[in-house]
Amino acid sequence: MNVRAPFCGSYATFLALFMRQYIPSIFCLSFLSCVLFAGCSGSERPISTDNRVIEWELSDADALNPYNATSANALDVYEQIFQRLLTIDVHTMQYTVPILATSMPVESPDHLQYDFTLRKDIKWADGTPFTGADVIFSLKALKNPFNTMSAQNRIVVDAIHSAELIDGDPYRVRFTLWKPYFLVMQATFGDGLYILPKHIFDPTGLTDKYSWNDLAALIEASGDQPADSATLAAHKNPAMIEFATWFTDAARNRDPKYIQGTGPYKLESWVTGQYTRLVRNPYYVNHWGPDFAANPDTMLYKTINDFNAAATALKSHDVDLIGFIQPQYWVDIDTNHSGLKRTAFPLGQFSYIGFNEKSPIFRDPGVRWAMAYMVDRKTIIDKLLFGMARLTESPVWSAHPEYNGDLPIIPYDPARAAHILDSLDWKDHDGDGIRDKVIDGKRIPFRFTFTVNAGNETRKKELLIIAEALRKIGIDASVNTLEWSVYLERLRDHLLEAHLGGWINNPFESDEYQLYHSSQAKNRGSNYDNYHNPRADSLMVAIRLEFDPQKRIVMEKELQKIFYDDQTSLFLWEPLNTAAWLDRFDNVSWNGYRPGYDAATWKIRGANGGGMKATF
């Protein structure tokens, strides 16, 4: 899923800094060089010259409508279909490339108005011209609070009051904000506000029937809290509800009739549990050179619900690319055979354990501190991640200036954890071997379930190690796996007691509002664990309004200290992104912008050209 944080300097500079500080010297050799495998065994397919890429995914996307999707594997796919007004230059990691706009916007001195001029030669995948009406529709669609599927994505447009044509010109659009947002250029125009076709997603003009003031009555009037159920129920404009219902229908999330953008590819087919196939968009216009090329004719995302099977498929040449392969399989790839390459690089990821603070067990930060002392992070990194991770106590990427590096790493200390629990009266009062405590008049055993997504064996093993350590101090923790889509649904509904997950930071400055502001524990937001701290809330709001970077850094570091004191989440480590691919491509490159590569720009060596579709 998408988060935040600034990337300073070139990627190469950061890579060198990361390796110098955090990667053992022995590993640096393999980190710097992608090893070519020579030859192939008789059981493997010959290396294909078909003009396509077959990329592995652990599970199906949850949706391909970018406003209704939250998973990283969905983003891998819809990034090839939909575009934004601006995008990132992967060489500088700055959002300075106008895509659907002709240039960067004209910004008012008070940061409350942004004027865009749009390109006139852009068409949707069905040949319909792109205009400012699509931009206005897209903002209205995303801001609609009755769409609970888009709660996580809506956060980046909440500060915008309206988008309107300038002097009626269909190629000039003015955005007016009701409050400033220091990341509006990057997080909004360059990241979250994908532009969707109005004629496809709103054929009856439902969004024309509700106004910016209708939206403001629900969003702006609520300040930094989402409209509560009573406010929503009292809303008098039925078009807003009707559109949200229509827009979130399953067809609007996966049917090729609807999943059409202005990007280099369009959806041809999606076979559940097997693959998603994209083919070239015949109307795609590339103004920006090789970084935005669409070289393969077909992009096929093949679902294999097991890392081991995925590694086998790569070795047998049944898939071309695994954008993230778990370290245990990455290190086992034979570097002398099979025509494969591999690499490892930082991508701004962080892993964490979340504890639902609505649970009577985990509402006390002292308990969460005790849990933090029960995670043997160094052993897990050494044994399961093969040393390819850096310890952290923050959700902010350690490469960035607002990262608080003064937070001490919490050691593995079962005795200290037991002492904390004893002091909180979490003791084995009834002699059954499990700690318990009377809370709200009821005796509650310290028994709970960790949940993780199915197929991610490394995460499951990590939790099993932690659960066994907890058992030794009188805590009964079990480990459960859920299919990816079910796992996401339960997270959105805040139903999991505890989970192990991860986020990928964006290459711009941090904004923790999405994950940790108390408002985002409502209406299916990203505050999955119901964290609430008034001082943290006020800091997150103030950071969004502050345009002085030095003042933001001070506030960001204080915020991270609050997270640390509260043990908001158990922040664990920043893993390297380990990837492997079949050596049939030229122009292969990796960068710090999720997912770390763009296979559409890769060139198939010896490709036979023209219109070829991927086959199994």
C-alpha cells in the first residue's frame, strides 16, 4: 500500500550511503552486482523472445480502479493504465514531470490555488478525448465520503475544495483548497489523484448532481475528523449515495469495459486466481522519452500463491520477473545457471506489528512495551531475512532528514517484559499457565491471535518465533493466515487483534496522518489499530499546514518520539527489496520509487515484435 517521505539527492548517492552505513562489506559485493546466470538445464523452457513480460504476483489485486484499491499488487497493475497530472522523475526523485498537464501548475502565494493547463492530444483507451471534465469528475469521485473503499486514498484530496474550468476552457483547470497542504504537489497531483474517464465511470452524470458545497458540508465542516454516521445519514443529496454505490460495484473494479485510462496499457482480461493481462493502449502518447516508453506488447501478471512455487516458475522460465522475492528464496537462486539475475535495494519499506488498541489486552501502552521486548529482532533478521534489513523504531524512512535516529532500538529482553506485565497485574492468578487480569469487571486471559496474509511464509515464521517466546512468559498467542483479500477487508474493518504488516514510503516527505491520525480509525481508514493520542493528532495536523521544512522536521521528530513512547506499532526493520528476473531484457533499471522498477520500459532482447500476447 502507498505512504510518504522525501528522497534527498540522487538514488545512487542514497544507495551508497545505505550500503556504507548498514550493509556488511561481504554483502556489498552481491548488492552492487547483479549476477548473470549462464546456461540452462534441460527441464527449463528456452528463453523466449516474445515481446511480453510475465510478472509474478502473490495474489490477485483487490481492485484495478485506483480509487477503490489499496494493495501494492494492485498498484503494480493500474500504474500502467491510469495517469496523473504530474509524476516523478526517477532520476532525481522529484515530482517535476507533467503528464496530463503541459507544465507544472501556477501556484498562488498563499498555497490555496493551483492552475493547470492540460494536454490537448491525450485520448482515453477507447479513443475519446481527455479534457478538464475528466479532472473535475475524478476529484468529485474521490472526495465522495459515501465510498468507504476509497477512504485510504481520499486523504490526499481532503484539503481541496473544488476543481473548475478556467473561463470555460476545457483544457485549463483551477484547483482551490480550503486549507493548505504542504504535499499537495507530490501526494495529490503527483500520486493520489489519478484521472479517470468521466464518460465511462459516470455515464449518467451523477457527479454533476452534487456540488462542491455539498461535499464541503460533509468534509470541511468536519475539520480533521470524517463526517460521523449521523451527519452522513442526514445528507439530503441522493446522487452522492447513488454514485458511490454504482462506482464501487465489482464491475467498476475489474471489468475491461471500465478499466480504461490514458496510460501505456489497457486491461484485456482478468482471470481470478490465474492472471491479469494488459495490452498496449493504441492511443497512448509518450511526450517524455524512454522513461515512459511502452516497449512490451503485453504485460501479464501471473498469480502464484506461494513464494516457493514462484521461485520455481522463475527458474523454469515460466515467469520473467519477481519484483519482490523473499530472502530465503533469493539467496537460493543459483547464480551460475538458468539465465537469471537478481538484485537487492532499499525501497523505503518498514515492517511492523500492530496491536488493536480497542482490545482490552492492548489498550495499555505498558503492555505494548512488554510485547516490544519479546521480539528477537536480530535473530529474525539474521535467520529469516539473511541480514538484509536495518533495525528501526520509526515509520519514517531512515534516509530522510525528518527521521528521528535518537530512538533507542528495543532489545530482546523477556525478563524485562515479564516484569512490566507483573507490575500491571498481568499474572497467572488461576494457575492455568496463562497470565490474566480483571479488566472492566471481567477476568481476561492473555490470549490472542496474530494474523498474516496467506502465502507469506517468512512473515508466518517470524510470528511463530514470537509466539513461542510469548508462550514462555505465560502468553497464549496463536498464528492465523487469511487469503489476501479477506486479510485486507478485516484490516479495513479493524477486526484483527494483532497483525504483522508493512508499508512502502513514497519518495517525498513524511505525512503520518493517513496511518496514525485518530480520524483514520473511522470509515475504513488506514489507522487499522485504532491509535489515538491528542498531541500526536495535533502535530500531524500542524505538519500538513507547515511550509517551512525545518519546522516540519522538528515536529516530525517529536511525533516519532510520541509514537515510540506509546509503542503505537512495534516498528521492526527496513527490509531490502530483493528481486529476481530472467535475463531476456535490456534497459533494466531499479530505483527508489515503488515498486522499484517499471518493466514496461524494459526492452525484450531479440523480440519478434508486433502484437504478440503472452501465453503459458
